[in-house]
Amino acid sequence: MCGLTVAVVCAGNAHADQSSDNYVHKYGFLVCAMLDRDPVLTPQRFANIVGYIQRDGSLTEDEATTAVADSSSQWCPEHSLDVQKATSQR
């Protein structure tokens, strides 16, 4: 997935704090890195990112559900996202 490449390239400039166990802090940098490269992140693409991380084994079903419901616009100041739409399209 090209997003992982983007995340590796951009991880040094991550907007989200990666030290927390919270999903937003754990994986928010990946989404921010994608947004830095492509500012149009649709709800479906967000759901696909959550699904990819979940399939990768890094995220359980409960964590994925909580992540989508709780993240709202917390990714970073530069990037806000209507996560409720992403939840409904998952």
C-alpha cells in the first residue's frame, strides 16, 4: 500500500503524537502523512485505512470501531475529517 511508503517518508514530520496507546495518536501520523500527500481523504478511504491496519493485525475490531467513533477532528490541527461519515460507510 503506497500509504505506508508515504508514512515512512513523512513520519519524521508526523503531526500526531505517536507515544500514546490511543489509536489517534498511534496511527494518526499515518493518516496525516497521507493527507500531506493527498488532501482529499474521503470517508471511504479513511475506512479502508482503518480496515488495512486491522487486517494487518495491529488493530482489533473493538479498537477499530472505537478509533473511528472517537477520532473526530483530533488527527492534527492541519487535518480535520468527518469521521462520522467514515463510520457510516465502513
